[in-house]
Amino acid sequence: MITDFVCSLELCHTRVSLHRTLIMFSPQPIGYVRSPYDETAQVPKGLGAKHDAEGILEILPELEAGLTDIEGFSHLIVIWVFDRSAGFELLGMPPSDNRPHGVFATRSPRRPNPIGFTVVELLRRDGRLLQVRGVDMLDGTPILDIKPYLSSIPMEKLKRGWLAEAEARREKG
Amino acid sequence: MITDFVCSLELCHTRVSLHRTLIMFSPQPIGYVRSPYDETAQVPKGLGAKHDAEGILEILPELEAGLTDIEGFSHLIVIWVFDRSAGFELLGMPPSDNRPHGVFATRSPRRPNPIGFTVVELLRRDGRLLQVRGVDMLDGTPILDIKPYLSSIPMEKLKRGWLAEAEARREKG
């Protein structure tokens, strides 16, 4: 019985703000990432990590019309789910530093909402398959949304906080 | 009784992929946007729209530790919920053009997952309040995540698809 199934997941009792949750929305995958990475350890991480890996964003057949005209954009914002991450920590040690930082000042996968964000370069569209460069997701990662990347903050206006400090420390050492 | 409440929202019967949804995650607000905009019509939209409005990202008290070191970053990625948008359409007419485009090639609020994305400039942090510039969200919008904005695509490498074409047509006309 469906009702039992819902409550067997302990959702009813563990979430204080269940009502709020349900009136927010229920995330549904719009598609999946095809990536060369099967495990977290394979994804380049830390300072100076380059994300040149090619992959495919495979959109569900019933949503293909939503890709109309996407081929004109050179870069896409991909919003996805850290589906192999559990729980979160407010302070954590990122791979690029030996000091802890707040989760909202890092790209840690252990976040209150396990949402990932990647900008990829669109190489080609074949129907509902988007061939892209710059994937840092694991193979099979559920995609929540794709948006066109429209504008950039000029590099000279960008401050990169603890990351710039960690880079400077590493260069010194 | 909680069980009845859950099913009274018709979630149990309307979502084919209920199981998948529940094992993805249940979005929880990490805080709320304080914005000068109360209604969608007030938010600047369309070609050349400037987003200079100041606002506050108010993070829940129990998550404040997650903001540690965020003040070093000049720009933040804010991921939020279009909580006053209902349903989605795969093809729609954006305010910046008179031709329809696929939802994933626009920033339309009527998306399969109603997730919004904004880059803001961090002006100041006061405890769990982040004073920012560049809000385009409505007052009270639930925030799902905040991440540091780390790098930019150089403007000369950016292609802006139908948006650039619509701008060119408008300049001609």
C-alpha cells in the first residue's frame, strides 16, 4: 500500500517541515549525465583541477522539445543531484586546503540540499543528446535543469576568498 | 493524521516516479531572499535588463556555521525555488524575443524543476544575513543553496544563441 511505503521511508517523522517540503516541489530528473567517471576518486579535484572531460547530457525523450534552439549557446549551466552523497556537514575540509570552511563557501557534495552546479561547453547536439566538455559529474548523475550561460563576471572583478589564499600558501610552501 | 495529510496532496497518485523522487532528495529551504520585489511584474526582464537591486539572503540560524569564510568571495551563486510558478511548458516566448524557444534555452520560471539561478555580488555579511546586489527574485523566495562563484568564461568565448539574434533584430528594427 502506497501510504505505508511513504511512511516506511521515515520521511513523515524525520522532517519537521514536511508540509513546506511538499509545497516546494519534488525534484524529477530531466535526464542523466553520461560521464567517463564512475567513482568520485576519478574526478579531478582540488587546486588547479582541470575539467576537460567530455560527456553527454541525455535528456528524457518526452522533454526533447525543451532543447529547441539550445545549439546556439556555447556554454550551459547544468544543475544536478549529488545522488551518491549522504548527509551534510556545515564545516568541512575541501581537497584544495588544509583548513575547514563553511559548506556554502565550498563546492562540497555534502550540502543541506545535495545540488551540484557545473558550467559545460556545448560541443554538439544530436536530438536529445548534448555532447559537452567539462563534466565533473559521475556517470548516471540525475540532471535537474539546464540553462543557457549568458554572462560572465570580468575576472578582474572576481575575489576568490579562501581559495586564493590557499593557492598563495601552496605556491609559497 | 500525517499519513492522510500526505496523500491528501495527491502526491501519491499523481507522480509516476514517486519512488525515484523520494530517493533523490526533498528540497528544504536553507533561508529566504529579502528583495524589493513583491510581484513578478516588478522584476526587470527582457533584453538589457539590469539587475542592480540590493537584497538580503537570510540564512536559517541553525545553518549559520555553513557561511564561515564566505565573506572572502565577491560573487555568489544562489540556487532558489520559483515558488510562485506553477507547471511548465517546453516551448515558450521569453520577454526578450517574439519567437518561442525551448525551456532549457531560456530562463523561464515555468520549468520541469522550478529552480532559479542568480549570481549576486556579496556586499557585506552580518552574521547569517548576506547583503547582496543583483537580486532578481521575489521577496520571500526560498533559497536552496549558495556556492562561491569561482571562475568565468571569457566573454570572447561566449555564444549567446537566440538572445544575440533577438538583440540584433531589435537593433535593426
